[in-house]
Amino acid sequence: MVAFTALFKKIFPPVPPVIADDFNLLCAVRMQRQTSWLSIALLFTVPVTIYAASAGASFWLRIILPLFIGLLFFAGLVSSHIQYGRDMSAAKAKKFILDTTWSTPIIAALCSAWCVSSWLSAPQDSKIYYPILMAMGSLTTVYCLSSARVAAILNLAIGMIPITLLMMISGNRLDFAASISLMIASIFLLHMIFAQHEQLTDLLLVKKQMQLQAHTDPLTGLLNRRALDARIAAEMEAAYTGNDDDGFTLALMDLDGFKQVNDLYGHATGDGLLCEIAARLKKVCGENAVVTRQGGDEFAVLLPRGNNDKRCSIADEILASLLMPCKIDGRMIRIGASIGTAHWPEDGHSSKDLFETADRALYRIKQSGKTNADPCAGRPRSAA
């Protein structure tokens, strides 16, 4: 079992978790759009298959089976639009891909059974038309499902292998030549499926990396102002659509005496101090908080909804984390901070209002003079 799992992962490399949701969404939306048109097109082939059925075939093969397959096409088309629609979440996308992976091979098996049975019962001079009909439908279906490798490969194998093998062993040279052509086309399509998956994965990884760089402070690794604005907007939207009265908190922090650190020890030491402050903020604020660097020695912390127990204590907890001196390049440096907070919705109903309220509170703290001597002299410089 372990060996099989390892072999499966080697043949079908898993999508990196960091882009799994984006990958499923992109594939599902693409598949839904393509398979909708495919289902409509294949519905129109049902009368054609009934008309082209071999006279020697049974009634169920000529009439019942094509009608049943057409009914499945129609049911799949309706179900896709009713269950998923256009607004597809990551969970719906994953379910859509799974449903497609197990449902489409069933239809492929029925189509393959129709093709093989019709081919066996048809006169020699008309046998070749059934593989052509099967190949056109099967290869088109596989192309539309190419975003989902397993579904595409199952459909390709079920649709093409039975009729191709029969043609190879029929003893007819034209059938043998046609089977080789079908095999080459299938192999080429198989290569395209894997290549497209690899290209799509690489594209999403590059996109994710670019998004990360656009929303990350390169020095500290914290999120930046752009990311903070996006999270605040998301918190507001969630709060307006939620059924509870939970709010969220924005805290703005400005280091006291950071310029003196740069002047005395140089910018390299200052950068090291900023990185140490960033690490302490992430530790004290917890995984649920959004810690960002606004620029220079300014930081911001967003406490999302559901953190009411920390709303009033976050400033004190941050200041407490700065009491211990920071060891930077062998130097023990003490640094204090001024913090202003704003709570949604009490202090404003927009991002601009929250920033202005927190900034005014921060300014009042600085103006109050709650600071100590030079932090580079080894004494605390905290303000709250």
C-alpha cells in the first residue's frame, strides 16, 4: 500500500498546499464552463448516434442506451448549474472536481460499451465510423477535463482503450493503422494533460509569490500596510454579515528613541532591532492577530473579531514584551513604544476613521511625555 501511494504521488504530484485552494477554484471554474458547452454539444450527438446505429444491433443498443446517455448529459448540466453556479467557493470547487472525477468515467464507460457493441455488430465496410465517433467525443471530453488529471485520464482510458485494442487485433490492416493513429493522439493528449498541470501549478506559485512580495515587508517579514487594509476590509465585511456583535481592534505603535539607535549604532543595528521587535510582536499578539510594519519604526496590530478578551489589554501586553532589552550585535538595547488603539465599531465605521482615532491616541501618548531617558543608555523608555 505504501509503495502504491508513493508511485501514485510520483505519477500525480500533489498540488502544493499553499496554492491548493486557488488551483481547485481555477480548475473547477474552467471545467464548469467547458463541460457545460460540452454537455450541450454531446446532447446533439444523441440523435446522430441513434440514426447511425447498426441495423443489426439490438433495440436497447440503438435507442435505449443513447437516450440514457443523453439523459445523463442533461442531468449533469442541470446539476452543475444548480449546485455550484458562478459563485464557487474553494470547498465547492473541490467537491465539483471530485464529483466530476467519479461521474464522468461512468458516462465514458456507457459510451465505450455502445461503441464496442456497435462496432462488433456492424458490417465490415461501416465499422470504422464508430471509432471515429467515439474518438471525437472522448478526446473532446478529455480536453475539457484536462484540468483534473485523474478524471481526464480515466475518461481517456475507458473511452479509447477498448475500441483501440479491438481494432488492433481485428486482422484488418486499415483498422490496425487507424488504431495506431488513435493511440498516438491519446498519448499526445496525455502529455498535454500533465504539461498543462505543471504549467498551471508553476503559474499559481509565481502568482502567490508575487502576492506575498506585494503584501510583505522585506526587512521583517511582517505584512505591510496594503495587506492590513485588505484584512480590515475583510473584517468589516465579516462583521456586517455576521450574527454577533463582536468587534475588532486596531493598535498603532511607534518606537520611542529609534532614531538615536540608528545614530549611535548604525542602520544595520537599527534593522536588527526592528526584526527583533517584529518577532516579539508576533509572539505576544498570537496567531490570530495580524501584525504589520507600516514603515520606518511604525507597526500596527489588528485583533480580529473573537478576541474580546485581549481588546483592552493588547497595548499593555505589547509594552510588557518590550521591557526586556534586545540583544543586537552583542549590544543590549532597551526600547520603548507609544501605542494608540481604536475599536470597531465604537471608534469608527471605516478604515480611515479607525486609523485617525488610533493615530490621535498615539499622538496624545507621545505628547503626554510618558517616556524615559535615552534608551541607548540602558534605561527603559516605555509609554502607553
